[in-house]
Amino acid sequence: MALQAALLPSTLSSVPKKCSIAVAAKDTAFLSVSQKKVQAASLSVRTRVATTAPVATPGSSTAAKDGKKTVRQGVVVITGASSGLGLAAAKALAETGKWHVVMACRDFLKAAKAAKGAGMADGSYTIMHLDLASLDSVRQFVDSFRRAGMPLDSLVCNAAIYRPTARTPTFTADGYEMSVGVNHLGHFLLARLLLDDMQKSDYPSRRLIILGSITGNTNTLAGNIPPKAGLGDLRGLAAGLRGQNGSAMIDGSESFDGAKAYKDSKICNMLTMQELHRRYHEETGITFASLYPGCIATTGLFREHIPLFRLLFPPFQKFVTKGFVSEAESGKRLAHVVSDPSLTKSGVYWSWNKDSASFENQLSQEASDPEKAKKLWEISEKLVGLA
Ligand code: NDP
Ligand code: PMR
């Protein structure tokens, strides 16, 4: 069966030593891709999962020399691991040797280069194609992941786009406004589908993490810089966020504001985490959490901002707000949320103080409103085809 999603273990040329995944020899379409942006639609790559000898696959149990069973290597999927926070967290987790990282990326050549450039060891990661701007791609990713035969122990919904200067909306393959489509709806579908896989995992602490942000929380100074986040009564989302025949903004505003759309999507991320917690934590034991990793002012998130902003933003955050955090430090923070034994609490929004110590932070009233979370859940289910 032709799959649009592609799977690429560790590097373009090598299969991880411990991995039993093979890409069919004739299926080399992805090797000749030269465009920087690989469109899901242009990919027709066959993937095959072949179990060879009984080798230790990522996520399989290993017996210690003294005969005691040790905790096996965990498998974590990180979306948007080709740059910034996602890449730094992927590196931090892979370096522990305790995690095999599945880098779920829309541009796998970029991801392969990024992993190599970051010095991630062959065999410590697998790259799989995922374009969150297409619900088909999300479903195909899930299919490919399942075929790869790995367990799923943790999922990090990290990818995002930010279109700060956009005054007209762009749309996903399914016709939804792009910022909310990628940052929220794509992840909503991914998380819902992969919950089944996480429930099957025997890993001691399974976690589903969704990135939030200070700018989506109006109980902070940063969250009060205009345009402020606000979902209103969700009428724009309920009408399909389509722009042409209605509003491309969640609150139904007539005019489009790219900066607000991003901040709104972050409220959705934080509300979704809490709704997942309410619906599934007790039943499954899975930890659901969100976080504000600090202001990582140097990442690609600001690529569409005006050049003056990109020049001044890092020193402003370093010396004025003192909220700046390096990509490496933010990666460690996220890695802790995935794996630190002290961060197992569910339904929590983590932040870090000036000494880089984690604490459970307060969400704004809107970002913690259970009624809104329920309504968001129900509308999102319809938009992604789950209801
Ligand atoms: P980056 O732009 O560096 O990383 C974003 C990642 O998302 C990239 O890998 C990008 O892929 C990927 N991505 C974008 N669109 C899609 C798509 N359609 N499908 C799949 N992947 C996609 O930004 P950051 O590292 O800063 O952001 C990571 C997370 O951290 C985001 O959720 C953001 O909201 C959050 N955050 C960031 C803060 C900051 O100060 N930077 C502060 C608070 C939260 P590609 O490489 O191909 O472009
Ligand atoms: Mg903000 C304590 C002060 C603080 C912090 C922690 C941030 C984080 N910002 C703060 C303050 C201010 N910012 C102030 C006083 C201003 C006015 C000069 C300001 C402006 C500003 C802009 C224009 N800040 C921004 C922008 C963006 O375009 C970024 C954004 O909103 O992206 C959505 C941003 C950010 N400030 C932050 C953080 C973390 C961001 C980035 C992103 C995010 O939420 O992902």
C-alpha cells in the first residue's frame, strides 16, 4: 500500500544498529528529494516493516547481566524535532541512552541534517514524516509508526508555526486556518489516535506533553502584550475556521491577526492537555502535562517576524525581561518533563524559576476553564473527523 508518510531510521543511509525496521530497496523516492520543503502530497513512499533476527528493537526489554530485568529503553515521539526546542529535547533525551527518539518532522532531509549537526548518535533516533498541516498525513504517520513495531511510551506535541505579521490567513490541506490547524488540530488528532498506543505500553511512566506558552496566559505581563489571546465563545472554530465563508479566527473576529491566532492556538494546547487529564488520567495512568519552557528567543519560531524584531528580541529577553533561555537549556527542561521521576504529576503546567528549578505554574482563567475545554474538545473532534 502506498503511504504518504515516510520513515527514515537515524540517517539517510543507515539503519540503527538495534532497529528492526527496513525500508524496501525499491522505495527510495525520498532519497532523491532535493526540495527543501517536502510536501506530503508529493511523497509516495512505500515503507515496509521487517522483523529480522530477534534483535533488541527500540523499546524492547533488556536483561541485565545479573539476571534482573532492567527498565527497557523508552520510545518518545517528538513533533517538530527538526529545530529549536524539539531538536534540543530530542538530543537531550537520546544522549541519556534511556530513550529512542522518533523525530516526527515535515521535512525529513532537514531533520536528518539537524540530528547529525546536533551530534545525535546513529541508532538513537528514527525520523518519520509528519505534516501537521494535513490530517491525512497525521493518520499516515500513526499508521507508519504502528507498522514500525515500536511501543509508544511518551508523546511530545511540540511543533508550531507563528505568523506574527500575517494579516491574511493561510490554510491547511483540510481548509483550516494554518496556526490553529497545525498547532492545535493536527496535534489534537495525533494525540487522540496515539493514546491507544500509549495505553498498550508497559513503560513505568507514560507521558503526553503539549507545549503551552506564557503568551497564551493573560495572567502574566507577557500575556498582556497585544494582541491578547482569547477564544471568545469559539464561534469561528465551530464554523470551521475557513476564512472565506466565515472567520479564520477562533473567536469569530472578522479580521485576521496571525499573532493572535498563534496565542489562541496555545490556549487550545493548554486546554486540551487538561481535558485529556480529566478524561483519561485516572483510567489510563498516563501523565498529561504542559509547560512554558522559557523564552527561547533564538529559535526558528520567529522566522516570519520582521528583521528588527529578530535582532532585538534575544537581547531584550536576556537583559530586560531576563526571561531568555538557550535552546540547550530549554531542551533539558522539556526532557525533564518527559522523563524526570519527580515530574509525574498529571494536569500540570510546568514553568521554571530564575535558578532553573521547575514549579507548577498557574494558568490564566481562560486557559483553565473546564467548560471551554469541553467545548473545544467537542468542536475539535468534529473538525478532525473523530465525531
Ligand atoms: P521552531 O520553529 O524552532 O520549531 C518548530 C518546529 O515545528 C520545527 O521543527 C518545524 O519544522 C515544526 N513544524 C512547523 N510546522 C509543521 C508542520 N506543519 N508539521 C510538522 N512540523 C511542523 O520553534 P520553537 O522550537 O521555538 O517552538 C517549539 C515549541 O515551543 C512550540 O510549540 C512553541 O509554541 C513553544 N514555545 C516556544 C517559545 C519560544 O520562545 N521559542 C516559548 C514558548 C513556547 P521545520 O523545521 O520543518 O520548520
Ligand atoms: Mg514578550 C516578563 C516579560 C516578558 C516575557 C517573559 C516575554 C516572553 N515577553 C515579556 C515582555 C514583553 N514582551 C514586553 C514588555 C513587550 C513589549 C516591548 C514584549 C513584546 C513581545 C513581542 C512583540 N514579546 C513577544 C513578542 C512576540 O512576537 C513574541 C510572541 O508573542 O510570540 C507569540 C513574544 C514573546 N514574549 C515572550 C515569549 C516567550 C514570546 C514568544 C513566544 C511564545 O509564546 O511562544
